[in-house]
Amino acid sequence: MFELNGVAQRGYEGLPFRLGVSQGPEVGPGSPWPWPSGVPTDLKIGHEPQGRPLFVDRPDLHLSLSHTAGAVAVAVGDRPLGVDVERVGRHDPRIVARLFSAREQAYLDADPTLTEQRFAELWTRKEAHAKRSGAGGRELVRGIDVLDADATVTLLVDGFALSVCY
């Protein structure tokens, strides 16, 4: 079930994760922005050696976190997943030239009125894929064409692009 701040999202029934998004300073137990509904609140968070967050006592649950100025996203699921959130804003043409495929660049350039939005969508999809894999890094992001990526959901929420890869 896909939920955004506890509200089921139409068209996303059956997805294997819960998602919380906050524009507050923190997410989780004891904060004004609690964990997404259905997620246990007594979980201890640690990190794998390469830095990926995990639930210390619950290897059956997978966790991904992302934050940017003004927003935090948390995804919890029953399989590896990745989440990324970014504010829709200016894009960097140097990043596009280095890390986007020719198809992604064509999509980005197809409608100049949507360039910033499309950049944020593509970038968050790339980052979510890299986080799901656990490898991370720019080489992985460069090697992924995310236009037709399976098992990825991207939303625009209050001026932010939010992607989950599961």
C-alpha cells in the first residue's frame, strides 16, 4: 500500500512500501511527523559499512532516507528500496551532459517550460535507483537510463520531486 503522510494514494495500491514525507525538521518516533502508518515505532536505526541505513534488529524491513532543504522522505518496505527527494529548481547542464543518457537529455529538452521539473524527476529516479542497489556513486547513476525504469514511482509534491525505487 502506498501512503503519503498516512493517506492512501489512488492508483498505487499493492506497492510494497510505506512512505512518509515531511517539511519539518525530523521524521520518526517522538517527532511531530511520525513514521508512516503501519511501521513499528520502536526500531533502532544503524548503518551498513558503506553508509546505507538499516533497522538493527529487523533485517526483514528495508529503509531508505533522503533530505534536502525543506523536506525529508522516509521509505520502509519488505525488500531493498531507495528514496530521493529534491526541490524542483535550477538544473545544472554539466550534470546533464555527464550523467544523463541521450534519451534522458532529449526528454529534458523536449519542453523548455518543464526543464526544471523534468530534471528533478530524472535526478531523483537516478538517486533512488542508486540507493536501492546499495552501490551508490556517480558511475552507477551514469549507467542508468531511468525513463522506462521498472518499479519506480515519481511524484511532484509541494514543489519537490520525490522518487521511490523498489
